[in-house]
Amino acid sequence: MTDLFQASAPLARGATLGDQVTEVLRHNVVSGAWPVGSMLPSETTLAQDLEVSRTVVREAVSRLKAEGMLSSQQGRGAFVSSDRPQMGFAIDKQDVESLRKLSHILELRMGMEIEAAAFAAERATDAHRAEIQAAADMFDNAETGASGVSEGVEADLRFHRAVSDATGNDYYLGLFNYLGASLRETMLAGRLKAVERGGNSRDAVAEHHDIAAAIAAGDSDLARDRMRLHLQLSGQRLLGNLRQIKAGDA
């Protein structure tokens, strides 16, 4: 490959050739290697440099056109029209079903919610603090058997949504709502498996109360630390339960 492609984003393991080439082309646009208004190398050149067929290159170019990043000029080829995809951020359902990709989504959640907890400690109003505590109590009071799993998941999501809302930053709340909707079914499956194994889905009860207390005290450093610990432990619990499900399906 040329130096240009060697410097691009690593190709994801398990992705199709079309996915991989799309990511390489997208990277070169977003990084500025191909500035807005510049013309892409020809299909033949791209196919040779990436060691794929022209059909695969054509598919990748079509995807970036759909995202609004590329456009075509009759008889001249493809041009960079924008360095920002118009389709916005998205998590595919298949990503949540892949344990490797799910672990990456949980890392993204950590990056967002750890700082959200700190901001909540600094900015929460009395109403915010009351909602956070009410959600922690709802989770505490959820039934422990299979019949209470759905209630527990909703209480869990309510708690984290309340923390995001307490930041006073609508972007935190919007991103959490998106992630929560993406993860809800996975959380349900993981907790049902925990109940089947004789455990319970309430391990996070004390962790929620600890976070709520730190936010109520206005201690941003403590809120950050407690949210980090909680998300680390809850992520381990979820992935462990899902691995048991996949092992049982094998």
C-alpha cells in the first residue's frame, strides 16, 4: 500500500472488505489528507493501492456519498464535498450483539458518564438530586427475581439518565438516551442470565447510592471515582453474563 493508506485508521478485524475500505477512505477525508474540494484517486488507483477489486472501491465510495462526504462530477470522478458525515452518529444493532464491539461501546459510555457524574456534582439542582435519589431507591426496591428484571433495568437507566440530566448539558442527556436505547435489550438479557445462574441483578444498588451521595455532597472528584468504579464493575458483570449465554448457545 501507499504511505497515504498506511497512515490511515487500522482496519477492523472481522469487518467486510467493503467496511474496511470505507473506513480507510473516510479516515483520509476526516483527517484532511483529502481536503474538501479535492478529487479522489481513480477507482483503478484505489483498487491497486488497497489490493481490492474496483467493485469494492465503488461500494465504499457509494457509502460515503450516502453520508454526504463525497460527490461525483460527470466524467471527472469523485470529489470530497464534506469532512463531516451528514448521517450522524449511529450504533448498529449487530455491534451490540458482538462482545468485542459491545466492550468498546461500554468504554464510550464510561468516557461520557464519568465526567457527567462530576458535572452533576457541580451543577445539580435540588430537583436533580431528588430525581437521582428517587431512581437509586427505585432500583433498590426492584424485585430480585426474573419478574423484576425489567423493572430493574428501567430503574438503572432512569438513574443514569438523571445523572446525565443533572449536568445541565443537553448533549450529555441526548447521547445517554441514545446509548441507553441501544443497550436496553442487552442489559435485559444479561440480567436474566444472572437470575438463571442463581445470582441477582442488584449488585449495583450500593454503587448507585454511593454515586448519589457524592453528587448530593457536591464532591465532583468522588462522584467521578464512584461512577468509574460502578461502570467498570457493571461492565464486567454484563459481559460475563453475556459470555455465559454465548457459551450455552455454542
